[in-house]
Amino acid sequence: MDLQWLALAAREHRRYLLLSVALFLLGAAGGVALVVDGVDLFAAIGLDGPGGVFPAEPTVPFLLANNTRAFAVFLLGALTLGLVTVLGLVVNGILLGYVGALAGSQQGWDFVFVAIAPHGVLELPALFAASAVAFRVVARTALRVAGRRDTVQTRAEWRRTFGFVAAAWIALAVAAVVEIHVTFRLVEALYG
């Protein structure tokens, strides 16, 4: 199977992928700073802890639905000129940074790595891809409105973009399976 179109789509979205990662990391740094400052983020937003966000025993369909919602919000954030996408990336970064820093301080950084890496290597790039598409569509539309482009994207670019979105969502679906069947089992086996 020739996946050169996917590599081309990734290249076309590269600067927007980097922007997405930067915004997420900015949020993550903010989340870590909250822990360092002793802020109880969960109490501040009216929750008893991270258990208020996820069920005690999540399932693949639950995780997939939850992650698909975030994916769609990031993607459709283009309709708000990217503002919702920016907010989603930063807020999700804050949450991951906060929870990761808490867990790292209480259970060690090896625990954080094992709890995030197996599924995170698929889930995070998928979410960044959705954000990148939103940012690119906004940027291309702005150039079109300013008269600096004849079209927002060519037909071939739209096809690659839709394929890029589909590939990212498939990665998101695989990440949900990996989280339940690999990450949770690894954490249980290594940390009880």
C-alpha cells in the first residue's frame, strides 16, 4: 500500500502540527506549575479528584467516545477561527501536566511514563493532527479572503486532508484499545 499521500499530508500540515504541540506543551508546563505552586486544580473546578472525570473501570468504547469528542472539538475549532482549538490544546495540556506532575511526585516518573507512553504515542499525535488541520484551514481561508490564494485548498489537498483526518482518527481508535489492553495492564502489573 502506497502511503506517500499520507507523508505529503503530514508535510503540508507540519508547521501547524508544531504549533499544536507547542500550545499543548505550554499548557502542560502550566499544569506542572500549578502542582509546584500547591494549587488543587480538581477542587478549583469542583471535582474530588481525577476519578470525577473517568469511571472507575473505563472501557474501549468510553475512551474512544471521549477522545473522539476532543478530536472533533479540535478539528471543528476551525469554525471559531481556531480559538476553540487553541483553548482545547492548552486546557488538555494543563490537565496532563497537572496529573502527570502529581503522579510523578507521588509515584515516580517511571510510573507517569508507563501510564502515558503506550497509548499516548498514538493518541497525542492524532489530536495534534486534528488541531493542525483546523489551523491550516483557518490560515488558508484567511489567505483566500485576503486575495492571496485562488482557493483554500486544491481538490487533491482536500482529499489528502480528509485522508489525514481519517488516519489520525484510526490512530485514536487504536490508542483506546492500547490504553485498555496494554497501558492499564502494564500499570497494574508494575505498580499494583
